[in-house]
Amino acid sequence: MSSIRVTEVLAALSLTTDLATGMPFEKGLATCLVATALADRIGMDENDRRVVFHAALLGAVGCTSRAPENADSYADDIAFQRAFHVLDPGDTAVFAEQMRHFGNWSPAGQTAMRTRYVTEAPKGAPFAVRSVCEVSRALGPRLGLPEGAVLALTEVKERWDGLGAPDRRRGAAISLAGRVLHLAEQAVIAFGASAGFTPAARTEPGHSTNRRPRGGPWPQRTDALDEVRRRAGGHLDPDLVAAFADEPEAVWRALDAPDLLAAVVAAEPGLPTLIRPAERDRLCLALAIVVDLKGRFLLGHSAHVARLAGAAAELSGMETGERAALRAAALLHDIGRAGVSSAVWDRPGPLGPGDWERVRLHSYWTDRVLRRCPGLSDLADLAAGHHERLDGSGYHRGVRVHDLSPAARLLAAADVFAAMTEPRPYRPAAKPSEAAAQLTAEASAGTLDRDACAAVIEAAGLRPPRTEWPCGLTDREVDVLRLAARGLSNRQIAAELVVSERTVGHHLAHIYDKTGRRTRAGAAVFAMENGLLPG
């Protein structure tokens, strides 16, 4: 592989956000195609179409920013996102019917969740959505997105009628790219709902959600067009709806392609951006950050594994290109976590059989996402194999020693060491010496490779202590930042650090001024980008 189109890597992020939002697999790709076709239909120039293309492909890039909080409030952050995407407070009758079903994913708590949403959302939505916007603004430059696309990503929850968030922008105060994205997303969601795409199908391994009808009158498209028309003047720009409705097949035919990802790559306006495989880390780190936001105790885990695996590979004498592939795979090894609720990742007690099966499937989803994207498919076996074991006792494929490469063995050992030395909701972080003893025991038992474990243990002892922090942060401010990123309140941080709440408040004010971040999710992204988590 001599070069990679950046769009192929961004497509992997789009697929990952489909998992995180409970949408049909490839919904983001479909939205990108419809939005780009609509932009062409209304005569937008190449630069503006490029803005629309990237904004639509990554419209949900900030979707994990409040996953733990949404899981706390609504039992399942993924089910909540799926419901939230279609709520229409601008249509009283429709909204009343939607709220009648809201929370049905957790019948025991449905009434309380419905009441909570109705009473808290009007005031809390602007703050909650600011987290989404801040993550989008932070990751946009790392992903190489045009400035206009980043702006549109901060408008994904706004509405034509001003009932959106975070700024309640109305009408033409929302960028044209943002309005095109709104229409394309609602059209694709409505089409997916009527064409037989179901959230249940999305969660069944081996079940294709790419079923698009061929031939015939396309009644699903008519239903979707009716839904878009219903939202005109409320959620959606009525002029854009009229342009879409004037010749809908000119837009819909973008979905006739047999391979949506190939169609997205072909539809990219302007010259594509190419990178070498060794340069993927910058983009892969963005995917890792999005996924690590899924759990308060997962922040920085993917980069931690990548540092350990890369250093261990160098100690083992691995060739430069193989080391680069291992680092990239390590950053991406847990992207399948996006498809599992934060309620599972943050649970302090034991998991039941159902939740444990969902956890075991996360490596399957890592494999499926990476294998789907040509620019990352070479990493699929390695990244998805981090829970495999030499004796065949691992998951999700249950392969044995002869099927595990030296890189796969290093990644498995690095993942175990990193996870043990990070806190989890059900236990504190282990000391490095304790983690080293555990790796040695697993090597003796024949589950992990002895040489790989020895290299990871040696690599873990090589990292020198940091003497200075980014943006001029002090040692104490870094302590506060790490705890705030995990969602601790000022009172909890004060108790942890044995200082007053007022002192914590002063530290947070300085942190926000120095980093330019204003939300927990934004602070967490800053900490992960700068290697401050896990601490």
C-alpha cells in the first residue's frame, strides 16, 4: 500500500459513529452521498460542496462527548441517541407521540426518563450540545477538515425554527452547509426506517444492513420525502426542501451504488488528500479519542496501549514499517467499543451474561469497521485480535498460537498491561509491578507470549517522568484536569486531592483559560491529545 486516501480513514470514523448513535451501519455514508448530491443540485461550488461532503460524512463526530452522562440519565446512551435524532419539538402532535414512546428501551425507568427529558432538556440542551460542538472543533483540524465543515459540525443540533441548540440559531443564521446536512440526515433516517433498516439488525453479527431495494416504485423514498416535507419550515430550511422535492430522484440516485463507501470516495469534491501508511497515526488518534470518550475510565487507554506496543516493538527489533502498523492498530483496537453502551463500560459491579456478550462483540465491530475501509483494512486482523490468546481461550475468533503474529502478541500483552495500570469503575489502578507479575503469570500459563510480555514490561519502565506540561499547566492543574475529565464534581475533586472546593474552582478557571476548553468532554480531548490521560 503506497498511499491512502484520507477519506477512507474518515469513512471508518463515520462507521464508528453509526455504532455509537444506534444508527444503521453506513448511515453516515448515505448521508454524505445525499448531502453532496443535494449540494450539487442547488449549484454550490466545489469548495462549498467539499465542506458539505466532510460535514455530512462526520456529522456525528461529537456523538460520544456526553455518552457517560446520557447513560446515567437515560439508561443507555446509544438508545437515547437513536431517539434524540428524530425528536421534533416543532410539531406538537408528532412530538407528543414521540414522547409517548421515548424511553421504551428501559420500560422500568421509562416514565422517569420521559419526565426528566421534558423538564430538563429545554434548559440543559444548550450546555449538553456545547460538549458535542467542542469535541467537533477540537478534532476537526486533526482530521484536516475545512473550516466551513467544522462550523457546520457545531450546528448539527440547530434547527431552522430556532428550537435547536446550543445557540438557538434560526433560519439563514445557520450556515448553508449546516442546513444541507440537516435535510440529508433526516431524509436518510426516514428512508432507512421505511426501507427495513433496524437497530436490531445492526447489532446482529453477520446480518447485513445494506439492504436497499432494487427497481420498482421506491415507496420508501416517497415516505422519506413526505417526512422531509413535514419538517419544512420547522426543523428544515423550506427552500432546500422545495429544491429537493422538485426532483428527488436526482438526489436519491446517489444511493443506488452497490458499494456506498466506494461511492463516497468517488463523490469527494476536489482533489483527494493522500498520506502514506506510516502517517496514519494523526488520524487514528482522532478515532481513538472519539471511542475513549465512551467511558469515564477509558480516557487515554488507546494511546496508552499504542505507546506501550510501539516501545515494546522497538525493543523487540521490529522493522520500522511493522512498528508503524502496530501503533496504528493499537490506536484503533477498541473502536468497536462505540457499539456498546457507556452504562456497561462505567458499571461498578459485575456484568450479566447479555452485557458480557456485548463486550465480547466489540472486537468483532472493530474488525468489521476496519475491514470495510481500504485505507485501514490491512490493520483489521491485528487490531481486532487484541483479546485473542495463544491457547485459543480469547475472543472474538478464538484463534490459537499459530494464527497470531508477533505484532498481535505484543498488542495483546500491551493491552493487558495498560488496562491493569488504569483505574476501572470496579477497581483501582494496579501498580506497574503488580501488572508485570500478572503478565508473567499469564505467559507461564500459556495465554500470552512470554517474549511479548517481557518486552512490554521493559517498555513500561522506560517512559521518563514529564517535567513540563502543555499550555503552561502546573502539576496541580494537571491533577485537577485529569479528574475533571473523568466527570468528577468540584466536591469530589476536592476530596480526592484534599483541598477546598474553592481551590478546585480556581484551578479549573485557570485550566479553562489556558486550554481554551469549557466542557468536560473538551477537557478530556485536550488531555488525551497531550498524553495526560491516563495519569
